[in-house]
Amino acid sequence: MTGEITRRNALPPMSRRTRQNLVAAREATLAEHAATRAISSVAEHGMSEVLYLKQTQAQLEQQCPDAAEALAMIANTAAFAIAHQVRRFSQDMSG
């Protein structure tokens, strides 16, 4: 309505350089948050895959106890490969 006072969502007066620095800081913060979430997501998925491998290993060892050593080697090799992949992704995201 006419004559009503409305609140303006404006930043206080500042130099163009200060405003640019604020925008750059906000963008950098958003990028870091996205990188952190991506790393967390990949790590969580990797851990779920390792859990699945170990559960499968346990089931197969019950079915064929003679294969326990080979199953352990296969599951552990795959688990270490997943861990290395998660580490590599984390390093890539961290710059």
C-alpha cells in the first residue's frame, strides 16, 4: 500500500572492492561446502561397499570354508582399492 514503510534488504554502504571481496568469500565458502559434501558422500558410499564385500565374504566362507583364505584376500584387496579411491578423490577435491 502507498505510504507503508518497507524494509530493504540492502548491504550497508561499502566500496566496490569490499563488495567484490564479500561475494568472492561467499562463493569460496559455497565451493568448500560442496567439496566437503562430495568427499563425505564418496566416503560413505565406499564404506557401504566395503561392508557389503565383508558381508558377502562371511556368507561365502560359511558355504565353502576351504575358500576362506582366498575370499579374504579378494575382499581385502577390493576394500583397500576402494579406500585408495576415496583417498584419491579426497585429495583431488582438496586441491
